[in-house]
Amino acid sequence: MKLDIKSATTAELLQLYGRILEELKTRKVILTANSPVGDYTEWLVANKFGLKLMSNSTKGYDAEDSSGKKFQIKSRHVTRGNKTNHTTKCNS
């Protein structure tokens, strides 16, 4: 089914969004039905650096490496409405 999102109704867009979230959960790209930005970032970082993702209920960290070093992974969804001049640092 090809959907022209410009002409889709709000209900159609929300249904599509829900189906996309379900499929991303099935593929283990995201863990929750919340905004997928955080889950997707964790998945990307873990795959890029060979980290093991923790369950969503793990407090204080999101992933660990093979030696047991823990990592907390953060993300931010920047849109036209919330631009920032801040830079992001990654400290290990």
C-alpha cells in the first residue's frame, strides 16, 4: 500500500505511525512505543560499537561492552521548531 502522506487523513497517518512502531519493535530496532528517537539511537550505537543493549528497565545505563564497561546513550531530535546551538560531547 503506497500512501501519499500529504493527502492522508490524520487518522491514516496515526495508523501508519502505529504500524511502523510495531514493525520496528518486531525488528528489535526500538524497545518501546514511545518516540523511537531514543531507542533507535541506542540500537544504532550498540550495533556500530558492538555493544550489548540492556533491557528497557535497566537503571543508569543502556548498553555494555564485552568487558562489562557500561554506557549511557543519549539522543536529541532536532526539528525546525527546536533548533539549538549546543554541541554534544561523548565522554566515556
